Amino acid sequence: MRPVHPFAAFLLLVAAPLVAQEKVDFARDVQPILSRSCYECHGNPATDLKGPSKRPKGNLRLDGKSYMLERHGEAVLTAGKPASSLLYELIALPKGDPDLMPPEGGPLKADEQALIRRWIEEGADFGAWEGNKPGAGQSPVPAAAPAPVTSSRSRLYEELGRGLEPLPADRLAAAAGGIALIEAVAQGSGLYRVAFSAHEAEVDDAAVKRLATLGDRIVELRLGRSRVTDKALALIAGMERLARLDLRETAVGDAGLAKLAGAKELRYLNLFGTKVSDAGLPLLVELPRLESVYLWRTAVSEDAVAVLRKRLPKLSVVTAPRLPANDEEEPAPRRRRQAN
Ligand code: HEC
């Protein structure tokens, strides 16, 4: 055998991954990753989850093609566009991000992330794989009347939305302005959750102004990584039933936070990676129902957090990557239950 020159060997090593661009095969390459890292929480309720009463987390199953494709609201998969596919977006978040998937033991290895990304880029082709299907080979868990995803959250929305009729589609479309995803929190509910998956860069204060036409009908608003500024917070404060607000990695700072004062239904506030500082913290006291606040990667000091914890002992203040436990949707309620 002819010896390979060391430099040539080096070149082969570096070049190999670039040359070997064989198409990603879902069943061979991607499905095993999902099975190992995701099915525990996003699988068949009867066979994959511990205990019969558990429902797939986030109401999302990843163990069948049809479940992954036919989802309302934010697209789990958009062929060709990993950045608009929640499936990729949530596995590629930075470590410590509260939405990172899987929530424990994550993130996936870089090469696993890259495979999934490439699979979506190449068209999210499932090949012959179909996985589990609604109806076929299903659990004895009744398919009708699914249990709520987060029972406490669903109960809250039921309460907040009592007596409200769904809004007409044209009004929702006008508020969405072609970029927002607005979906009812439950079938027949008059309350809505809003996200801008993949359109964050187009979302500015004007987009929030359009949404404000829905007034008190918005209960969840995800503005993470958008271009909203402190000005938008005055509009958001007018959304009287708002329970969850995500402002992560925006330019929002203390002045914006001040405008939120009095948001009387706000339970969850994500300020991860914002400009909020110590000066903003006392304002959280003016949010009477706040249960959890994310302050990871802000300028807030440990001392200020200590003061806040003392003043609001029941508030869950997340200042470091702290991830929800296996069977919890949220870290906050768990802490409370233990405390009581
Ligand atoms: C330990 C449980 C657990 C594991 C493991 C897990 N997830 Fe999740 N996942 C959740 C929970 C809980 C939610 C709902 C979060 C919420 O609604 O705030 C969720 C939500 C999601 C969503 C968003 C659904 C939506 O519409 O908001 C996607 C996409 C997702 N997970 C993908 C994955 C992927 C991909 C994996 C594997 C790499 C994974 N998850 C592993 C618990 C898990």
C-alpha cells in the first residue's frame, strides 16, 4: 500500500464531511435522535410515557409523521426552512434558555442538531416512514376529549375567557398583519395566544399596535428576539387578560418594565437577555399575580435578586439555567407546592 502523506490525510479528514453530502434519511438518521431524546415527553401517551394519564407535552407528538405535519399554530416543520421550524428552533436555543428542547440534559449534540437542520433544509422528507397514526395501534387512552396540556393553565384560561365569544376571522387577520400567528388557546375560546415564529425580525412596535386592537383577548404574547422597544410596553399593558409575556432578547429595559405596572393577570414574564437592570426590579412588585420571572443574562445583580426574593418569597426568580423537572410544564408551580 502506498503510504498517505500526513498532510494529504489531514486534507481527507477535513474535506470528508464536506464531500459526503448524502441526503439525510429520516428513518435512519433523525428518527433515532427524536426517539431517544424526545419521545419520552412527545410520544404515544400509552406506550412511551410513564403512566397512562400523561399527555404529550406541549400537545405535540413527534412519533408520527401526521402529528408532526398537522399542527395548528406555529409550524413544527417548514420544509426547507429550519429557522421557521419549531422542531429545529427549540433544539438550537442556547443552553440555559427556558424553552430549549429537550428541557433536561440538553442541548442535543452539535452533530445531531446539524443533522436535523440539514434534514429540514433538504425538504423535511420522511421517506417511507410514517410512524404512529391517529387511530391505528393506539392506546386505550380515549382520543376524544383530550385532557388539557397544562391543566392549571387551561383552567386559568377557562376562567379568564368565560363568556367571551371567539372573534371573527377578519378581525384576527387584520391584527396579525400577515406576520403574527394568532390561535385560540382552546377550541371555542375567545382568548388567543400570539407568536411570530420566523418573523421576529419584522416585528416592531407597529406590529404590537395592530395586536392591541384585540385588546383584552390576548393571554399569551411571545415577542422574543423581535425589534419591539420600551414604547410597545404601554400597549401591552392595555391587554388586560395577558397572563404570559415573553420579551427575551429584545431591547426592552427598565423604562418599558415600568409601563407594565398593574398588568393584573400577568403570571409569567420572560426577560432573559433583555436590558433590564436592578432599577427595574422593584417594578415587579406591582404585578400582583406574577409567579415566575426569567432574569438570566440580564444586568440584574445578585443583591437585587436577593432583595426581590425577600419581598416576594413566592415568586420564582430564574437567574441561571434552571430547567423544569421531568413532569412539570413550569418550574414555578412546583416550587410553590413544595413550599406549601
Ligand atoms: C422532559 C420532557 C421533554 C422532552 C424530553 C422534550 N420536550 Fe419538547 N416540550 C416539553 C414541554 C413541557 C413543552 C411545552 C412547553 C410550553 O408549552 O411552555 C414542550 C414543547 C415542545 C415544542 C413546542 C410545542 C409548541 O407548540 O409550543 C417543541 C417543538 C418541542 N417541545 C420539541 C422537542 C424536541 C424536538 C425534543 C427532543 C429533542 C423535545 N421536545 C424533548 C417537554 C419535553
